[in-house]
Amino acid sequence: MKPVEHIMRMAPVIPVLVIEDAAHAQPIAQALVAGGLRVLEVTLRTPCALDVIREMKKVEGAIVGAGTVIDERTLDQAIDAGAEFIVAPGLTDRLGKAAIERAIAFLPGVVTAGELMRGLDLGLEHFKFFPAETSGGLAALKALCGPFGQVKFCPTGGIRLESAPQWLAHDQVLCVGGSWLVPAGVPDIAKIEAEARKAAAL
């Protein structure tokens, strides 16, 4: 099994995290791991994101990756911060080749057949379907799966606890990305752990 597939199969939901304060990083990671979600995607959307990765890496059992990686510079910054996998909103040849050269688990975003074919040309078979709900939803993903039966997906974008089971029921969907688990603001740690338990049970 490829490293990225191993990560995708660890839990049904990968929390997609936008953390504004690195002081919240460890408590949030501890709550998610305690709730059964070990794979954590820290998006590089805030100034403290790289510090958040470093802090979450200190939490026992956490497997921490970086999301919103859009070029070689952010790829290398994330790897230097300790990211164990990389998630990108899209796919370019340059970013794909750089991730492959650095031998890190890589999950690029795709939404069209052409993007999938570009990924397959690079030797990739695991993709983020993003943005999932606004790009035709599950019907669109099923249509793509027809000609691309070898590909595995992590749909992300607009998915909720209530809709996740429909996505996860599809054979080629290994997990979904979930931003609902940790809302913006000061974290409610008990609520985060409770939401993680619900997600982990899907």
C-alpha cells in the first residue's frame, strides 16, 4: 500500500484545520486524537500554520500534514515544519514533480478528467476531489470514477457529518475531509472530541 493510501485509510474523516493561534494547536490535536481521528490536515491559510504543525507533531498518535500547499516554496516550508503528508487544492506538473522528488505522501486536488489524467501521467493515483459539493457533488464524482476505476479519492469541501456517509459508501472514496470538526474561534475542546468520536464512527 502506498504511504498516501495508508494515511487515507486510517480514519473515515480527515479534519481540515484553519488554526488562528498556535497556542490552541496541541489541545485541538489531543481532542481529535482522543476522539479517534489521528490524521490532521493543517491548512497553510494562517500566519501561524507552520508553528501549528510543529506543535501538533508533539501530540502522541497525531499524524500531521499540511493543506493549501500551492507551490514548491510552501511544499518545502511544510516539510521543514514536519508535515508527514501534503494536500494541495489543485495540481500542477511542477508541484506534482516536486512532491514526488521529495518522496512525501501527496494528495492533490482535482475536479476534471483532464486534471486526473495529468495526475496519472505523473504516476499519482490518489486525489482530493475539491471543492466537492460545489463541483457537482457525489454524482460528479461517480461520473469521473467510470473511466478512472483505479483512482482513490478524499472528497473535501462542503461535506458535513450528515452527508459524509453517502460519500464514504462509494468504493473509490477512502475518506472525506471535514472542516466542521473545529469551528473558528476559541476551541471548545470537549465538543471537538465529541464531534471527532461521531466522525470516527462513520
